[in-house]
Amino acid sequence: MNIFEIFEKIYSFEEETKVYLHEVEFEKKEEVLLCKMEKGLFFQIGLSHLKLLNNDEINFVISHNSFDIKVCHFLDKFTFDPSSKYYLNAYIFKSLSFDENQIKYNSYYSKIGNLFFEKLFESNQKFFSILIDGIVFKISKCLISPNLKHQFLCIECDTKIDFKKFKHYVNNIITSIGFLTGKFFKNEEFYFQSEVNDFSSDVDFFYRSSDKMYSFPRPFTRYPKEWDWKLKDELSEENHNRYSSHIDENIFTSLVMLLFSNQRLYFSIRMLFDFYKTPPISRVPQMFVVLETLCEELNLKRVKVEKENKQDMGFEILSKIKDKIEIEDLKVLTDIVENIDNKLTNNTVHFEQTLKNLGINCKNEEIKILSKRNDFFHGRIIPNRYQIESEEEFISLELKYDYYSLRLYVLISKIILKKIGFNGYLINYPKMFESDNGTKLKESCFEKLK
């Protein structure tokens, strides 16, 4: 089968279909009703299979007209008529011959919304290519067929690699797209592998429904006029052109490589995706974690050099005075110099140093919020002498922390975008939402990063 035929087959189950369900180890086989939904495949099992649900070695295979699917993971989602039937949700399944250890051509499809990465680039291109580790990845948006009516993000590579390695590249690519667009889709994902690079035959597949879709602030926009609803005065055409910002394939590749080379950076960016899923009071500590991780990782090389320089200076001084002090005193001082790296590691975080190294000037408002790092890290989220005696006072505090979180988000975006060579205007969210948060800022709604 080819990719198109596999899609057609799986989505044909959107209509409830009778299939055969095998439990391989116990050689059980029965006819069940199967239905494809966004969270995977749903099917019934009878009481004869119920005792198998607690068996980690369970091995279900679904068969329909020579099309076989191995169920990898499932959930007992709904109970219907407990005396006879149970519904199961198979959210991870694959073809019988899919082998993640095989070196093959790989491709990835993920169901997305109508608009995705078109807003990133200067023109509304529907595909682009990047080069990573000598491998060309083509990234596109496609419609599999008019019958399916779903848009998919597609990622293909021109080199045979194993599934685990390909999946690692994919995760960094889709995370990069997510950060830049403010949309992260991990609803239904299909991985395909084949011996031929056009996937025209002998294609195997792996399916996962994670049921995740995140929406969060995006750092810049190609269409500033879409913010007219928040602005007191509509943007002139001149200012629209001025504030309109985009990236190119080189900048996108730089972001992917930045995340690919450092897992801590990758997971810190993923934390941004939960921005609107957490309340403002807990969102501020979360933003500080992201900011501190960025500063520590991006400053690591410079800080290491500074520590080595201090250590070299310490040994040089000890060599000059070793004949003038007691042996025990020399041992103590030598131990201190040898462990100077550990002593310095526990110093305050490198916020200001990172910003200075990247050529980013801190606003007074940003400096004030950075000074609150220890309060939020150590649970002192209610200011001293601040009394919360009513719901209105609690809401007022939430609005203040919403403002803090927006400040931190913009600062985090500055660091990431400056690191990858972005030159354009950022959306100044604290200014955009000043009326919502009860603040009055003498700032522009779009901030130049150069």
C-alpha cells in the first residue's frame, strides 16, 4: 500500500465498520464494531476479553479486508452496558511490519488547522526545505484528498534513517514551528516508512493520537493590522509595512539546530506552550524557569571560560606564596581554588549577562520584574503587607501577574530570536493588553529587535 491508500483505509473507519479483533497470544478472534475518531480507534470487547485489560502483554490485532493493525496502547474510555460490552480507545497503533529499528525513508503527517506556517515567511509559501546534519527536510502543508477534508503538516527527509532519529528531528522542527506561530498541533500524527523515497509501495505506518492542541502568544506577525482591535487607532499602511516581520529558512534552521543541540532549551521552549493553560499566579514562576534555563544554557561557554580564568589566576597566586605559608593553609587554599568552579556555579543567575552578551537592552520595567525572581522561585507569591480580603483583590493580583508573565514572555522571545539572528519587530504584549491589566505604558505596541 502507499500513503494515500493507508489514509483512505484508516479514515474509512469514520463510518462504523465491522472488523475482526484478534488477541494473538490467546488465539481469540471475534467480530466487533470499530469507529475512527480524533482520539484514535474505538472498538468494543466482550466479557471474554475483559480479563485481558490488566495484562501488559496483551496483543490486539484489528483486521479488515487484508488490512491489519496492531494495537500498541489503548484506554478503557467508556463503559456501555457493563454486563456485556466495553469500549476501548486505541490511541497508538501501527502496521504489523512497522519496525522502528529499520533504516528506511521516513515521512511525518500531522493534522493541523487551515493556517499554519504561511505567516512566517515573506510570501505565502506552502513548503520550504532546511538542511540539518547533511539531511534535507522538506516541510509542507497538504490536503491528502478532497474526500478526507483535513489539512496536514508534512515533513519528509531525503535520506534513510531509523525511526527514533527521524522522530527526534520531527519533534524539534514542529516545536520550532510552534514557538514561531503560537500554534502547536499534536492531535493525530502519522509516521510512514518505506524502502522507496516516493512512498509509492510497501509503506508501513505508525499512528499516535496525543489529543494536544496549544494556542499561545507568538513573538511577531506579518500582519500587524490584525491587532487593530486592540489599538486605539488603526495602523496606517506605512506603519503596517514597518512593523510587518517575517523569517527565512536560514533563521528557521538556526532555531531547529539550537533546540536540537540542547535538550534543556528544547524542553524550556515546550513549557511556553502551556502559557494560557496555567493561571497567571503559577505562570510567572513557569516563565522564570524558562528564562533562567535559557540564560544558563546560552551563557554556559562564557561562564566556563571565566571560571577557568579565575582558577588559573588562583593557582598562579598560590605558586608565588606557597613557600611563605604553612602547609595546612596551602592545602585549604588549593582545595578552594580547585573547587572554584562549584563555588561559582551557585552564584545568581545570568539574566543581565545573557542580555548584555546578546546586545539586548533591558527596560526599567523588565529589571523590576527580574528582581522578583527569588520571591516566585521560593513561593513568596503574595507580596509583603498585601492583604487579600476579597475576590476583587485576588483578581487585581492576578492581573498584575498576568502583566508580569507577558513581560517575561516578551523577554524570552527576545533572547531566542536574537540568538538565531532575527531582525524585525516583536509584538509588545504588555502594551497590547495594558487596558486589560490596568497598566499605563509609554511604549510602542511593536518593539524593534535588531
